[in-house]
Amino acid sequence: MSNKKWFVVALLYESVHNGEPKQVDENYDNSTETYEESHLLVKAESSEDATLLGKKLGQEAEHDYKNQYEETVCWKLVKVLDVFELMDEELKTGTEVYSRYILAPRESGTQDI
């Protein structure tokens, strides 16, 4: 009998652009960095195992391509942000798959979060 449980692994990817654009238009903007937070559902025996599996899957998902400006865009795994154990054994509509607490200064509004 397996003691595996469901976990969600939160991963952070970074988009790295290489090369000079061949042509630009009014939509071209290189003044920001792009990151993606991705959440993967994994089954593992412990949060440590889920972390290792999430990292492996995240590295396997790294990829690159040419964008419309002929720059090479490389999506690279930066790190595992979080591992969250699901409390429900059965996955169904309404199952909470990820949750985190956010601490903010009292004077902050929701627009600052």
C-alpha cells in the first residue's frame, strides 16, 4: 500500500531574452522582466519528495524559442517557491489546491498585494 499524498509544488520561472531584436514595433518593451509562477500537482510520500519531483518536472519544462522580434526567449526554472500538501484525499470540484498567507503592512491596501 502506498503512503503517497497529493501536493502542489509552486515553481518560479524566469524568461531570459538573448540577442538583439531584428525589428521593433510599438508593442516592444524591454524595460521589464517576466516571471511565471506555476503550480504542479504531484503525488509523493513527503514534502521533501514532492519538492524534488517538482524541481525535476520544472527543469524538464524549461524551453526556448524565437519570439516575433527574433530574440531567443529561454524559460528557466529559478526555484521551488512552496510545497503545499492537499488536505483532501479525493480531488473534486472545489478542492483547495493551493493557499498561502500574505503578510503586509497595515497601511497597505489590496492593490499593493
